[in-house]
Amino acid sequence: MSKVTTASTPERMTTPERLILTIAVAASFVAFLDGTIVHVALPSISAELGGGLTTQQWVVDAYLVTLSALILVAGSVSDAYGRVLVLRVGLIGFGIASVAVAAAPTAEFLIVARAVQGAAGAFLVPSSLAIITSTFRGAAQGRAIGVWTAGTTTAMIAGPVIGGILVDLASWRFAFLINVVPIALVLWLLTRVDIADTRRPDASIDWIGAALCTVGLGAMVFALIEQPRLGWSAPAIWIPLVGGALMFAAFLLRQRTVAHPILPLDLFRVRNFSAGNLATLFIYGALALNGFVVVVYLQQSAGFAATLAGLASLPTTILLILLSSRFGSLAGRWGPRLFMTAGPLVMAGGTLLLLTVSEDFTYWWQMLPAMIVMGFGLALTVSPLTTAILGAIDSARSGIASAVNNAVARVAGLLTIAMIGLIVGEALDLNGFHRAAIVTAALFAAGGIVSFIGIRNPRGAVAPGIRPLPD
């Protein structure tokens, strides 16, 4: 067993540090993988269990509601009780919930199990990223975050590929059982390295705030998903919508006064943290919307098999793997502002290329160019975005800072998927697909504009051709 107690040198990782990075990437991988692997399984799930588009939305958003809300609590729990303990609890819970999802006899059971799975997943992401930020320093930290970001974002994009193969060759249920393998690997690796852990014995968990956040988000999502079926005037829609908004507002007000907030609002006084999270809201909302719409449209309207629908995003994944770490290193040297501005704008352009999709569908000329452009833009964006946000916050608060950023990303996806009915209409036909592409491009562009206006490069790190702006 190896022990890590000191930070890495930038030149080379030690063997224990490689193990720690592997543990962090693999633990987060399952949470991100499950968030998107479900997309390619949605048509098969609704065909077997019923419910149509509404069931498909709930299968995704039940996971995101609990993940989004409880990831904030998990950040505080991680700081209070130790990141390694929280990681182990999350892994075990996620594995059990994955088996329950795979065995679901009804749509209702599946949705509840997905919510439990999201709650367990909330314990994985902040603790794993906090382990990285507390182990690595300087340029080594930038490279480690780049590897972590590439791994986890690749999981989000590769999920449909893996899921499609499993759906076509076996069953949609195996798309969730696959989580058991990396979970077992990480639990074993945790026995091979003694990670230096930190705890704050004075920390307190705001469970009331967690309840307000979870119920508030859940109520608003319920209204947005069910509105196309019931209409805005139905009490079952406007009461949860208004009530959920009031509860979420009460949650934010509580965070200003509670002794140990799960969402420390003072973090947002740091310019790069607040601007980076606003950019995250737009960028990851766009990614979630695009991932859902493309995979479902290819199966239900273009007639693709699940595997082919999943493979549609492979060029994006390859470019992300090849370029993300490199752009992360460049952002550490030149500053993140250029990359966070250009990347989302490139992705917006790639999304608009999807408007060439027609009834006479051809993947190679109508969708592949968009996937290539989006992959390059995504590689430009993800590592600099994470580095800018976490680099702006003291490492002692890295657990809660990473939790906040990941919560923002999940809430973004939660809201855009909940609004799919409003965006595409009653069915995901060609016109609905084009409307979704336009909305996605607008969200990406907003992320780039926010980054250009709000992000500041660290002193001494100035991108070529960009003069430093005053603080």
C-alpha cells in the first residue's frame, strides 16, 4: 500500500498519484456515464414500459433532480467527514441503485430507482475532484484536471455509444448493469493507496436547505415536463411551478443566514467563479439538450439502430480525448479566457450545421460535420472552464466549490430536458429537431459571450493577442 502526503511535482507523477488520478476519474466516470448512457436506451425503455416522451424525460430528470440538489450536500459532507469515506458510500449506493434500475418492472419503479441512483451519484463527483485538487498543485494540477475532465466528459459523450451496443446486442437493462464493473475497480483501488484525507470536525450539514432545494427543483421540473399534457392553466401545473420557485427562493435566502450553508453564496463574489458558473449553466444546458435530442431523433425519426445512434457522437469523443488535456495545459499557461470564449462559439457554429438535416437524411454530410466542429469546440472549453472555476477558489474549499459547479451543470441539463416539450412540440420530428438545434446554438453562444465578458486571466498568464483586462 502506498501513501500520498505531498503534492506532485509538475514534471512527473508518482505511482501513488497515478492511482489517485485513476480513482478520481473512474469514480466520476460512472456518474457521468449513467447521465448520458440512458439517452440511447430511452426508446427501448418507453417501448417496453410505456409512457412515450414524458416517461423518457422523467427517466433522465429523476436522476438529475437528486444529483443536482444533493451534490451540494455531498460537498459539505465530503469536507466534514472525509472525501474517501464519502466516495466509498457513493460507490456502494450507486452500485445497488444501478442493479435496481436494471431490474425495474414498471416505469414508475424505474423512475424512483433513477432518483436513488442520482442521490448516490451526488457523492461521487465532488469528492473525487476534491481529491485531485488536494493532491496536485500548479501545472500538475492543471494537467490532472485536464485528464479528469477528459475522462468524465468522454463518459458523457461515449455513454450513447456503449448504451447503443448493449441495447442492440442484449437489452437496455444491461446499459445500467455495466456500472458495476468500474465501481468494483475503484473500490479495489481504494485499498491499494492510502490517500491523505482531511476533515472539518466543526462542519454542519444543512439538511433543511437540502430539502428545500430538492423539492423546489423537483416541483418545477414536474410542471415543465407535464405542462404539454395538462396545459399552463391546470392547477397541477401552476401550483407546483409557483410553489417550487418559492421553495427554491427560500433555499437561497436560507443560504445567506445559515451557519454552514451547502451553497456558500460568498463564493460567487469571486469573479471567475461566478462568471464560470454562469457560462457552465449555458454550456452544459446546451450539451444536455443536444445529447438527448440527437440520439432520440436518430432512432425514432431517422430509423437508426441504437448502436448507430450512439456511434454518431464518436467523432466528438475522439477529438475530446485527443485535445482536451493539451488545451488544459495551454489554458494554464495563457489563461482560460480565450478558450472559454472561442470553444462555446465554435460549438454554436457546429450545432447550426445540424439545420442541414433533412427528411432525406445522410449522416456523412448532414451530421458528421457538426459532430467534428462540436468536438473541437468542446475540447477547447471543458478543461479551461474547470480550471478557471476551481483555480479561483482556495484549495481548502475545493470540495464545496466543485460541488457547486457540478450542481450548476446538472441543473442546466435538468432544466433544458424538462423544457424539451416546449422546445420541440408534441413530437421530436424534423421541425422539432431544427428548433432544438437553434436553441442549443443560442445557449452555446451565450456561454461564450459570458466567458468573454466575465472571465479574467490570472496575472502573468495572457493569451496571445489578448491584452489583460483590469480587475
